[in-house]
Amino acid sequence: MAKGRKGFFDRAEQRGSELDKTGIDGKPVHKSLEDGTKRRYRDAMNIWADYCTKNHKDPVKDAYDLKTLKHFTKGIVWGLDGCEGEDDLPSAKSVRQVWKDFTAQFRRQNDPIPRNTTLSVTNWIKEQIKKRGLPASKRLRRYASDNHLVHLGTQLWERDWFEYKRPGIRVSTWSETLDYGFTSARVGEYLESTARANSGRGLYHRDIIFIVFRNEHGKPEFAAQLTRDAKGMTWTPDKRPEQAIHEGSEPRPFLLNPILPKLAMCLARGAFRDYKTIDDVFNIPAPPEKEVYQLFWEPGICNCPFYEGATTEIEKANSYSTRLNDLGRRADYMKPPTIHDFRAEGLHLIDSLYSAAQRMGHGGQWNERTHRQHYQPNNPGTDGQDAYLRGKIRTIVADLFRGMTVARNPDLFHCLPAEQKAELEASPEFTSMDNELKLLKTQPPSQDRDRRRREIYRNRQKMRKKGLRHAQKTQPCERPWEARAEIRSIGGYRSRFQRIRHLMPERSRLATSMFEVGCLRSSEGRQVLQDMIALCKQEKEVTVRLGLEPDKCHCHPTELSVELAACATPKRPGPHRAFRRWPSKAGLGVALSSPPNSATPSWKHIYTCHKQYLSGTNGFAELCSLCNRWIVGLDAWEQHCQSHLVAPQTIPVQCDPLIYGGTLGAFGYCPICLGNTELSARDRMQQFSRLDYWISHVTKCTEELDRRSAVGCSIPWCDIPCENALRRRYHLQDVHCAQFNKGFKRSSQDVMAEDIDSVPSCKRGRQTLNNELTAGPIDPSIPTEKYQFIDETPETGKPANSTAVRPRAIGKLRRKQRSTKQPSSLILSVVSLPPLTNCPTYVKDDIALPMISNKVCPEVVAAPVESAPVTPVRSLSSSPTLSHSKDTEVTRDSTEEFDAVTLRILTSPKIVSSTPHSNLRTRIAQECSGEHSLLTSDQADRSGPNVPFSVQESSDLSPDVQCLDPKVLEPKVELPIYHSPHGPILVSDSDSEATTTLERCVNTSCQRPHRKAKASLPPRRRLEGWNILHQNAFSEIHKHQAELQHAAELEWVRRGYPRIGWRRLDARIRKFLPALGGILDGEISSPFLSRVKLDRERKVPRTNGNGNGEAGYYGPRGSQIMRTQIIRKFESQFPRQRRRNQALRRTGFTDFVSKVLVPELAAKLIEEDMGVDGGKAREILHESAGLGGIVHKLH
């Protein structure tokens, strides 16, 4: 073929230039716009459309009429609102911007408006701006100096009381702040700005180069180079500015070391390919002169953003700007410094030290006039006085005046003072909104009512915010050495971190060490780096509360785990979450008034448990939150309280109970009782952990003090004067953080320290049945039974004159039960736990846990409404992993799936009861799960005799699921059982011939519901229509689901499956996508593809599944993530690959992804997790599918 111009278009046609002629027309081509610009243009055109609709104008024809445009722009000038400007006025620039956006978008859609017309309208806008008195610009140029940077860092690390969702956000926030301050970058150069919405542009790991070099002193030093995605360089990425940061040539405070937080983040993520620990990076020697050692990234992390948001996507600039603004307000800035303020100060300093070309490269600017017009301060920083007198030039004066553009008040109000808040709430506008809210509460529910209520709440919040801003503006700025205590203590925010720092050892150390001067490789620098890495790895800041460690829980591990599982699903107490008693390790009854969470017992549970444990042997015990230690004995507690009262500096000024990180930070105290010398020391220092009890007590004591007409603060060591009772109330609210009940409240009983957790809740709810069984002192000499059955049902607790309408089926069921005349009794023999209170450790280890024997009686079960044939069953004793026992004869099917409820009944001991509760629960379970009836009484008799059985528990087993432990596995171990209230759950080895009962429950619980069942959960209106029997049965079913979830989690731990990091899963998946592309191309073989081909040859029918593919222990949640990533990557390649890959063409892209690519990807992830080969990974994939379906469900 000819080369050069002769064959030019021939080559173009052969390369496909004529295949697609889209866009080849007579329409002009405009520049592509960012999403933020498109949004502005669209808003301007919407304003024009509204104007045309209101004034009956033609949107195109009248746009060229000068009179119409003048009228339109006048409406813009007078109708535009400001955003936190002076008197909420917009700036002149904002008005002109709306006009420019309108003309720009109109020009893209139609012929442009003549220039004479636009110029006339622009001059008209200037006249209207003067008439309204709009400010010339949005805000004056401000300059955030290094002093402001130190103030922000001091607040963040030394005094901050704010709790982030993850502790690592604190480290990344400071790293971002140092980056913007030291590199003078725009907000969108490191994070995804709103002008580049959904673009994913920002700082990635590939944009950072980490090195180690030899500094001027011959020592190794870290440095990094950041490539900024600068403005206006989308099509010239090779021109993007690059900024270098380093540790510093001389020692500085660790607070100002930009390498420190980045190094901590990288080590916490394992981002370096060759260096994983602190010792690895610190052992890197100094390279030769003018040489560097580069720290390379892990291959799978190069394309991951360095600053991640809530998901694995790059963080949004709006998120960081909000955090920086909030941090600035907590640091006593009424108008906090912004990113652009740091940029302006940096460019000014660079301009005074470097050339104009270097300054332009540092700022990422193309035009030299940009700095002079927008960044150069009005005070140029010159010293004309000393220059005229030929003295030594000074710059400190100009620097201080430039820093005053970002004003700070050290005593800034963080909340509205009590007096001003009372005046605000007594204003007519606020009172009218309260009256309207009371009126709306009496109206029937409707969307209009709810919308109006939300609007009123928003308006009230705006009024409070506006009142706070006004108070901050009019607040006098006190000098720090003259600041009054009542001003600095308003709200108690500044002292909160000092009250809770003992809960967070890492933050407590960083509050001091961040301000020390040293190098990174010193012992102090190593400790700071370790604490930062710990923060990046923690899920929450408070892990253990001193005095309430998890080992202070004395509950039996099995029973505690059942309680943990029962309270894992519901967040609010339900009718089945009553006040229960569990035996502790020492045989003491422990009342769990607030069950712990699913991971570890909550602080409330540990506090109640350990308190009653110590009180059972010593009569009294209490935790002192000031000393973080337990005091045993009433006399010892009296003396301990007296020691605090004689040293008032040990008692904080703030008296409110403080909860931080879901953990008790400090008990609440009554400020009135603290100063009442007529009371005993323990009554004066009465502790409160609940806010409502504390508020009621303080309100009652304050009212009594007001009736006595006492003057002054109630606390003797508080010297702030109070003229009258009203001033004292304001003082208690502002300084001592007291709170009072609003309006008239019913008087609540006094809350003592001994019964703080036994006071009834102020909220309405169902009372606990048979409270006498759970109240009163515990005698440690009396053996405690493992279970206490309460022979009380919803029927017996129902009033006799109830006229509730019952369903017809329930009535038939009750009549049949009455005809059988079953005895109303519950038979259960329990072997008491041995008292181990005073036993040594070596004696406890030799004592086996008791044998629990359930005496089983024949049960006569009423026939369900519907019945189904019983499938043939065989004995479990034939399993090779479960030895045969004559006392145990449990049957199950070896080939077919059982219903989870049926299996539970077959393996549970029969308990005689005359109430229809169990049968009704069975029927509700059938309706919810879509399955049909269970065994009838006759069928149960034919299935096999129900004989007693005994279970020997092992102390080495998991607390919630009694599993086989390889360390104690012997032939004499008969049956590992998890004993739940619904019956035992059998667990055997995963590779045994007999499928485990847990896995059968997993498989049946994940089956597709019955056709007649609309969903697994009934609609709310259907649930509300049920009577008490249906609702209680429904609650029992959900309790079992929570127990099954927790049992699966413990089985997960027993099998040694890893904890999945969902935040890093996308990055891990991207690492294996090239291998999946090889399978899609047909270049790499896959056993899953071979299985699909074999099934197609055998004409195996398709199975109905979830459509996401099998992902092993990653479950449906991981399967959905994998499937989404794969489709996003290869969807565009499907038409091309379909012609090459025959299997893909026959199977279809969706099935190919679900049956081949998702299992292949899951196997590779499991192979990486477990450190096994491909064959073993595929075995784990199939074995763990059941557990994954429960543990990692879709949310």
C-alpha cells in the first residue's frame, strides 16, 4: 500500500473510519463540561424557564429582547439568597455568575445573544447591585498561617472531644491538612471535588513516590513526592505539578512532620511491597551520596486511592471540608480557616522566596496575573519604616496582621448559654412553633402532618444555630490570662477529653507525644508511629474500659453466649427479652438487665455482673469512675468517698454522666448533693450511669434547694457568685452541665448507687413476668439451677374479660387441646453447678462440668392445620464421627433436606405443656418459612422412641457452640452439642459422611420459601393484626434465628476462617481480574468451566439460585461484590469474546459469570486467605458455602 498523502484516506477507511459516522452533521461541537458546570448551567436555565412561564414569554424568541432580559436580570438581583453572608446577602459576583451561566448554556443550544445586548444587560446588573447594596465579593481573602495550623492540630490531638466513626479518620484528616498546608494545593487535587463529581480523580498510591535518602547530616531520611491533579491539566497530565515533602532538616514537633501520618497509614494497610513493619522501614540504611532507595507499592494497591471515603472509592472533597470546618469551630474559630486560606498563605511565602516561574509551578498556575489578582495580600509584607530609616528589616509585624484575617476567640461559645437559650425558647416565634407541634400531635397521621413537623423541627434548629452565631459575634474576646471560669466552662466541652482520656491509651499518649520535638527514628518517634498505626487499625477508639474489663464478667460461658445471640438481632427490648438470671462461674445468680452485644459483654452487663459478684461475698461493692477501681464494703466506700470530698480537685467540675464510644466514661453526680454536708459521704457522691435517672434526681434536688431560698452555688469549692435561684440554675447548666426536666414531670424515686440498674424504666412497656423470681438478694450457699421455667403463658396473663377476636383455626386448635386434657407441667431435672468460689485454679481445671440430663416425657402434640408425610430417617449414631450411645437415639434423613423447625423438634427433648404455645409457634414458623407441617403425635411415635439422653460438656469448647476440639478429641467424647432453648444443635467434622446439623439448618434456612408464602417476614399490617400468641411465637422464631447466626459465627472461628476486610475487597479483586480475563479469552483453563461443560453434556437441568454465584465463606454479600466488579470490567468485552469462546456463547454472559468467574475468583481469594493450593481452596469453597450464607448475608 502506498505511503504518504496519496494513500491517506484509503488507510483511514481500512482502519474503520467509515464504520461509525455518528456526530458527522452540521451542528457545532462545544467543549465538554464537568458535572458541576452542567449543574450550574441547568439551574440557570431553570430560572429562565420559570420566568418565561410566569410572564408568558417565549423561551427562545424573547431571549433576544433587551427589555425582557433587563426584567429577568432584575429579578435575579433581588431574588437571589446568600449563603452565610452578611445579612444573608449574595455577592455581586454570584449575581453576575448566574447571568454568565444563562448566556453560556443558551449559546450552546441556540444562536448566541448579540454582544451589544449582553453588554447592556451587564451594565444594567451593576446598577441594580448598587441599589440593593450587595457586597462586591463573597468574602475577603484570608491567610491561614502556621499558627492556625498548630491550633487545629492542638485541638485534634490534645483537646478534641469529637468521636469519629473510625479512629483512623483522625490520622487521615491530619495528613490531608498537612498536605494542603505544605503544598498549597487546591481541594480537588487530592480529593474528588464537587466540580469533578463521579470522576474518581484525586491522589492515588501510584501518584506518590516514597524514598529514603541521605540527608545533610549523613543520616537516612524519608521523603515523598506527590503528583497533583491540578486544575486545567486534564488533557496535559505530563504537566501536572509535583511536590516533595520530607521529615525536615532539623528536629521539629511530631505534629508538623508530614511523613509521620502517611507512613502510619501505609504500614497499617501493608501498602509497601518489601517492608511490612516499623523495624523493616527503620532498618533501611542511608544510601550512598546522591542516591535513593525507593519503597515500591504492592501491585494490588497502586490503583487504590490514598485517601478513601466511607467506601473503597476516593474520598469526596465535601466530606473533608466539612470535617475541617467542624474541627475549626471546635478550635474556637467562628469562621474556620479553609483549604484556600492555607493555599493563599503558602503561595505568598513561596513568592517571597522563589522566582515567579517557581511560584507558578508550585501553585499549578498558567497565568502570571492570577497570583497578583487573587492571592497577593493587600499588605505586601514590606517594612517601609525600617527601610526609610535604613534599619533592620522586620517581617513579623506584617505576618501578624496577615494572620489576623482568620480571627480566633479562645473563649468561643460552643453552645448557647443557658440564659440566652431560655430567652430564645421564650420568644413568641419559638413558642408558636411549640404550640403548633402540640396541635399536630393531636391530628391523625398523614404525610402533610409529618412534612410540617419536620419543617418545624428544621426551623427550630435554624433558630438555635442563628442564636448561637449571634452570641458568638457579640461575645467579648477575653485575654487568656483574664478568662473567667464560668465563660471557659460553658457546656463543659473543653474538659471532656480530660475526663475520658483514660479510656483511650493511644490517644492519651499522642496528646502529649505529638508536641514533643524529635526525629522519627528516636524512641519517642517510634512510639508515636506505633500509636498512629494502632489508631488506623482500630474499629473504635474505646476498646477496654478500666475497671470494666471483659474478664470481670462472671457468667457461665454457655449461657452468656446464648444471651449474646438472643440480643444480637433486636436493638430494642422485645416481649421475649425479659429479665433473666444466669449462674456465674462461682455459682452466684447474676441478673442481666441489659444484655451485652454480640461480640463482647457491654459495660452495663460487666458492671452489673461484677458488682453483684462482689456484693454476694462482701455485701456491697461499687466502681469509682474517678479512680477506676472497685471498692468492696460499705465502710470502705464511705471512707473512699470522704477522701474525694476532702480533695475536691479530684472531682471534676462537670457532673453529668458521660458516655463515649459506647462505654461509660464517667458517672454522673448531683451538684446539689455534693454540697449537702448533712448527708453521708456516699450519699453526697451518689453515682448515676443513666442520664434520665440523673436528670430526675438533679431536678428534684434543685427544686428543694430553691424552696429553701439558699443563695450561691451548691458546691462549696465553686466560688462563682449566684444572686438568686434563677441565676444558680443558669450557673449549674453552664458550668456544671446540669440538666432539668422540662415542664411538670411525675416525681421519680430516689436512685441509690446500689440499685442503679434495678430502677424501673421511665418508658412505657410490658412488665416482666414473675418479678419475684428475679428480685432480692442472692444467697451463694443455695445451688443455682441452670434454667428457671416460669409456668405462665400469654393465656394465663390475659384478662378474663378480653374480647379479642381470635382466628377460626386457633379456636379449633384450642378446642382440640382441651379435649386431650394434658397436664400443665414442665419437667426438667438439672444437676446443680459445683460452688467454685474459693477453689484454686488448679482445682478448677480438674473439675468437669456437670452432666445435664433432661427427663423426657411423651408429648401429645395437636395435629397442625396441614400435615405432610414424614420422610424416612436413620439414626445419627451411624455417623463415623459420632459414637453410638444407647441413651441417644436421634434420627434424621441422610439424603433429603429437612425443615429447620422439623429438625429442631426431632433432636429436642419432649417437654410436656398444656399450653398451645409450642404448637402455635410451629404453625407460625410454617407460615413464615413457607414450609408445611411437622410431625403429628402419631407420626412422632412411629419415628422412634423418645428416650432420655445425657450430654457431657467440655470446658475447652466454644461458649456458644459445643464443637469438637482437635486438642481434646478422644473416642470417649460421645456427642458435641450446642444446647439452645429450642434443642441441641449437633456439630461434627466438615468432611465427615454425615452432614452436620448446623449445615442442615443453614441449607434449609436458605431455601426458597413456599409459593404461598409471599415473603420470609410477614407484612407489618399482618403482624399488627395478630394476637399475643402469634406475636410471641413470631418472636421466638426470630430468637432462634439470632442463635443460629451466632452459632454459625462460632463455628466459623472453630474452622479457622479469616475475618474478611470488606473495605479492601475491591482492591484485592482487581488484582485477580487479569487471570479472569484469561479464562474469558479461553487461554486459561478452569475446573469450574469444565464442570459447566460436563453439566451441559449430561443435560443437567438448571437450578434456581440467587444468581450471584458460589463464593464460599464470602457468602451472598461477597458474591454480589465479586459479580458487580466482574461485570463492570468485562461487560464491554462480551461481544468480542462471545465470538471466540464457545462456552461463553452457549452459557450466556450472566451464567458464565455466576458459575465460572465468581467461583474462580472466590477460590483465588480463599487460596490467598488460607495459604493453601487451588485444590484445597476449592474444597473450602464448597464446605464453607453454608456458613457464608448465614454469616455474610445480604443487607
